[in-house]
Amino acid sequence: MIIEILTEWNPWWEKKELIHEIKGRQRPHYDDLIDSIGIREITIITGIRRSGKSTLMYQMVDSLLTRGISPEQILFVNLEDKKLIKSNLDEIYNSYRGRLNPDKKAFIFLDEVHRKKGWEAWIRKKYDLKTNDKFVISGSSSYLLKKEYATLLTGRNLTFDVFPLSFKEYLLFANLSPEQAKLKKGIILDRTKHLILKHLRKYLTQGGFPEIFFKEERYKTQILEQYFDDILYKDIIDRYNLNSQKAKDLALFLMTNFTGIISLRNLRKSLGMSYDTIKDYLSYYKEAFLFFTLDHFSYSFKEQKTLASKIYCIDDGLRNAVSFKFSKDEGKLAENLVFIELKRRGKEAYYWQSKGEVDFIVKNKDNSLTAINVTYADEINDRETKALIEFKKEFKKTKELILLTRDTEKRQQGIRFIPLWKYLLRE
């Protein structure tokens, strides 16, 4: 029966203290997400598989139990459970209501909700009928969630994007808080700085998937390889019925050439795939949050969309585990890390190329521009500074020039040289 299957996913029905075994570590960046359990609107959580979406849902469950909500009022369902494949949302909901909670308010968590066809219409009907329910839903596909709920759930939801750990979160998991490091006051002891740099080297290599942080070193690469296969097959190949070899070949090619400009001609030549196939597969990768593209900066929308884009990966550790590497690629790993940090902070970013190249152009809310180059070295090549200066001469709205380094900190020619670790820990 359905209720027996649901019992497996809701251990707090038996003993509420069991939530402590699965709620994981707190991530203060998502406090607003946790607090959204208290409002009527549907909470929607998106992000790549294994980024911590389910754990954040468990933390919402914990907050409810802490507030004195009865365990029977909380229903968590992972819709990837094969035992629930034949059960639709009505059957699951009615079984829970009929057996456990017939009349009290219910807090209903639907993990990987896109596995059930018609989920968005079903939830909208419940919401519009003002049933005594609060819904929290998650999914690993930006396309399914954002396109399909755009018309049906507009004005009825709050959406939160969940990323793998930021470097600040990574340090918190390592029990090194900004307060301990006195980062807020700009004071830092040498031993603390060396510890931060040690963690940064690990972060560049192993990435920020939460569970990977706690795994034994010898198993981390193997587990990341499994993550890659799960994302590729479950969220992309199976969902869109793709050629598995072509999909994997293209993904591995992009992993190996991350931070580079995408040339459809080169991809077609290297992999023997048509332009349309490449474009389609790339859109699927982006929908699953595996890759992101970065457009060229221009005030001309046509020029912005016609010039080639750059490609970035969701996580350095994932990239390192599966790509073909011929060097440490520290510079590229640092650049990819900065791109993901900009995405995490909700920044509108581009790249720019003329005589020189600027890695990131950030368009600020006041329409001013910040130009950022990432070198992750202390011996700075002149081309890094010349490109920034060239950009500022061409675009008068440029407010700030930043060069991210390994450990050099100074101001020169109007450029702020900032150590990468300091930039990542800025508010």
C-alpha cells in the first residue's frame, strides 16, 4: 500500500528525533529558503542533482518539528522512488490524508516533482482551492520547472536556486567561520590564511558537492564520476531519449574545454555531430544545470547573441573527475569557480574580447560595469592588465577593474588586485 511506502520516507512519523540523522549541516545562505515554510506560496527549489536540495527540505522539516508541528502533519515524498511509479499525485495525497492527517494543515514536500506528469496543474488546483496545504517542491531541471510553472504558477510561488557549496560554505563545513578568521575586520593571522589557502586548493580540485566534502579521499573521484553519470543519464539522456554515446562524448569534450569559447564548427568537426544536435544537447545540459554559457558583452543585442559564447561547468570537482586533463589547469579552475560564484550571487555577467580579453563583465544594478580578469598567479602577465584598461577606455560606464590573483593584493593603474580567496569570501 502507498502509506507503507510513504512511511519509509517519513521516519519522523515513528520518532521525530530521527530527523537529526538526515538534516545535514546548516547553510546560512539558504536561511530565506528555510523560512519560506511559513508562507502560503509554493516554495520551489531548483538545482543540479546532489547539490543539497533534499537536505534543505529536511531542514525545513526540522524547523517545523522544532516549532511544535505534529510529525503527522508533514509529508515528504521522493517521486523518483520506483515503488511510486504507478501512483499519481492524487493517490499519494489521498492515501496520506485518509490514513494519517484528515483535517489538519499539511506540509507537503515533493522531491523531484517533475517525475509526475501534470504536477504543475495539480498543485495549482490545490493552491487555488485554498486547501489546507503548504507545498515545497524540488527538481533538477530548470526547463521543466521554470517553463512549465511560468504560466500556471505565476504569483503563487517563490523559487530558490541551490548550488554546490560556495567557498564560504566550504570553510564553514571545515569549521572555519569568517568570525574565526576575523575576515570581517580585515585582520587575519598567517596560520589562518595558510589554512584558508589549503582549503582553497582542495576546493579547486574536489569542488563543492556537499556529500563529497565528508567522503574519504580515496573515494571522492569515483563518487563524482557516479554523480556525472547520474546527471547525464537520469536528467538528460533518459529524459530526452538521446544517443547516449553522443551525449557523453559532447559532455566530456565540454568538460575538457571548459572556460573556452564554443565553436560549433570545431565541435562538429571533432565529434561528427550536426549543428542542430549540438545545439539541442547543449540546451539539455543547461536545463540540468550541468553547464552554463556566457555571452559576449555588447550594447547591441544582435551582436551579443551572434558572437560565440563561452562554456562553464557547475563544479570544478565534477570537471576534474571526468575530463581529459594534461595539466593542473589551475587558472581555468579558478575562472570557472568565479563564474559559478557570480551565478550564485545572481550577477548579470558577460565576457568581452577585442585586442585583449576580459573574463567577466558584470552589469551592476545602477548600469555601471565591473570588469574582472582571473589569473590565479602572482606573476601577472601584461595582457591581463592591458585588457582591463582597454575595456575601460571603450566603455565609460566602467566603475571598477579587478584582477583576481593567487595572493597579490595592491592597487595599480586603477586596477584592484585581489587574492581569489578574499574575493570569494566577500559579502
